[in-house]
Amino acid sequence: MFVEISLSAEPGADYSARDLGFLLHKHPDHLHARDTNAGQAAIFYTEVSDARTTAVLHLDVDPVGLVRGKNKDADGLLDQYVNDRPYVANSFLSVALARSFGQSLSGKSKERQDLADRALPFEVRVTPIAVAGGKEVINLLFGPLGYKVDVHVLDETSHRGIYELQIAGDVRLRDLLNHLYVLVPVLDNDKHYYIARDEIEKLVAKGEGWLAKHPEKDLIARRALKHRRSLVHAALDRLAEELVTENDDDSADDAGEGGEAPRKPDNPEEVLEKPIRLHDLRLDTVLEQLKAHHVSSVLDLGCGEGKLISRLIKARGFDRIVGVDPSVRTLEVATRRLKLNTAGAALRDRVQLQFGSLTYGDRRWQGFDAAVLVEVIEHIDPPRLSALELSIFGVAAPRLVIVTTPNREYNQMFEAMGPDAKRHPDHRFEWTRAEFQDWADGVVQRHGYRVSLSPIGPTDETHGAPSQMAVFTRDLGMEEPA
């Protein structure tokens, strides 16, 4: 089985098709080979010119090696060896793609990062490829991604048709490779290895930026996770969370000179609140609460680009800081903003960023003094609030939890807002003071915390303050603020 990747360049283009070698990190003049668990993967070039360059990843699957020492209960040799796995593109090819083009999958190019960051005219041929459901499935999966799709029938006599797939389009190489990595096994509707929860992380990471918006994401999740219902539901929840952060992600891709992120299009919520410096007030208030409770380890859930973490780094006494966010791209921006990619060992030991879901309890969150959710909860769909609550107060269970969220009653104080509008289009809800109090009281009853609510920002006698904060504490010898 093989995948053929071609890059074209029109006359007068500001790049050469030969730059494909830089993008794939494989020199066109050499044969590149490496062993995988399935067999040997070889990368070579069949065409090299300024106008068009073609690289081929050929996977020579070893059918004997695949079953050696396995399937001991099989009835005979035929039961072990006779199948089409070694001959059709499937999850073996995805593994080979990841092993052979790991840096390209991540969008990195030491010599031509400018090309890695932009859409280029690529063509891909994958053959032979097994498809459960016929060639219509190929169009369902690749068509919405903007590709021109051509399918050539090789064999349709079995329950899985065998085809040659050709796709073409203007796309970033990292996106192209991630599409292939995810969708080739989905077409085949089988994976050669055991599926566990870590497959959710792989699927969401490789599908970031496109899978959450794909009209066939349910089909993709089901097939990618071998129809394991609990894993499929968890993956779809993660993809729903990614849509919540989509607007921020789209404008936060890459850093400019000096590691600084480029200026984003104005966030409607920040524009609305800027005259009263509400964003800074929230972060300053949360920082003061953390200092007052004398915590040394902080979990920033929904850390975004790391604005609170930046304050924590500069303050004294915070020995362990972990930021969690469901967006890989946002975490990459946070890494550059906080300069973690160039930091010394001491700062890297003190500060870590994690990719994760806020509604899926993670044991890595246990043992922290405090957890913070700054303007995060209103981005969660109401049916998922119970899962969020359980993951924070039940699984992580820190001694201190700080939650801030907009006060809906104050919205009419903003001249630019309509009567039923929300401050940000991604807000799933905005609570009144009474609704926030009801939710907080429920958490107290269910998880044994105490809570104190307070306003943030200028307070109106009738409508209250623009933002509201709940500080949850439980007795584990924590020092209370003076």
C-alpha cells in the first residue's frame, strides 16, 4: 500500500515544488526507510522539479511478522494469514504516516515554516484503499473538507470495496496529513490495534480545527473508536467543547516576532467590557484570592492563552501551575506567550500546559490546592454542567475552587447590547445573581464545600456588578484569608 503526495508550483510562484522535501523533512535525493510494527516504510521521490515534485510513502506490510506469536488459538495457518490486511490502506498506513512525517503532522518546517503555515496546491493518491460502505462514503468524508475527489474502482465484489483514491486541493500540509491519518482507517472501518481512552485524545488532537465542524463527525467518531459507545460519546463531547473555543482559536494560530502573538480580531465580550477594565479586574481579583488563601499549586481550567498563568508566574509562592484547555492551537499560543518553549528547566518544571476536556475527570488534576475557572463555565452546554461539576469537585477535589461568570442582570448597562443578547456568541447561558447562587448552593450540598459569592467590577444598585465570583472552600487545614 502507498500514499503519493504531489506539490505543484505555477510559473512565477514564490516557492518551488522542490520545497516539498523541506516540508516533509525528507531529502529528494535519498531513499528514507524505517521499520514499523507492521513492516518497513520507505519514502522516496518519483518526480522532482520546480513545477511538480512527488513523494511516495510505501508500506511493505509483513504478514508473517504481524501474527508471529499471536492468534495461538486460531484453527490453522490459513486462519492467521489469509486476509487483506497486508494489501490495503488502513490503520497500518496511518501509523506509518505518523512515524514517517511526525514533524509535518505538527506543522513544523525548520527551513520553510512560511510554506508549512499556508495552503498550497497538493494532490494525493492512496491505493489500494478498503472502504466499508462503497465509494459514496469517500465523498461523504473528503468532500466537506474542500477536496476534489476522484475514486477508481479496483474491486467491489466483497463487503468492503477496494479503490484508488485521489484528492486535490489548496490546503496546509499539516491539515492534509491529519485528514489522511484520521480518515483512512475510518474508510476501512477497522483498526489493527486495541482501542482505549487515549484514542479519544489522538482523535481530537488530529481532528482539531476541522472534525468538530465536519457534517459526518458522528460517523467518523464511531468508526475511529470501533463503535465503543462510551468512547464515542466522550469524543463527541470533546468536539462540542472545541466549537465553543473556535472563534478564539481561528485568530490565534501563530506568533510573530519575539514570540508575541499577532493582534486578534476584537473579541466582542472584551470590547464590551473594555471601558471598565473588567478582564483585568477579574484576573487581579482571582490572583488576590489565591494569595489570600496561601495556596502553592494552581490548576487553571480553560486557561486559554495563559493570561492568568502569566500573573501567577510573576507572583511569589506559586510552586506548581498547570493550565488545561481543550484546544491544541490555543495551548501552542500560550506556550509562546509564556515562553515555555525557550524557558529553562526550573520554569518548565513549575509550569505545564495540558490538553484536556473540562467535563471529563482527569486524575492528573488531583492533589492541587486550588482550581480556577475564569469566565469558562458559561461556555459549557447546560446538560454538561453536571459532568463539569463532577470532574472538578468530585474527581479533582481541590481545597479551593474559584469560579467567575458574567452577571446577566448587568447586561442592560452596556449601551451596545440588545435586551436578549449575550456578551459573546459562544456563551451557552448567562446567569443572574440568583441563578448563580442556586448553582453554587447545589455544589455545596452535593460535594461538602462552603461558598462565598462576591461581585467583580463597578456595582449598580439595581443590577449588581458586571461579573460575579464564587469562592468554594473545604476544610483540609487550609489557611483562611486574614
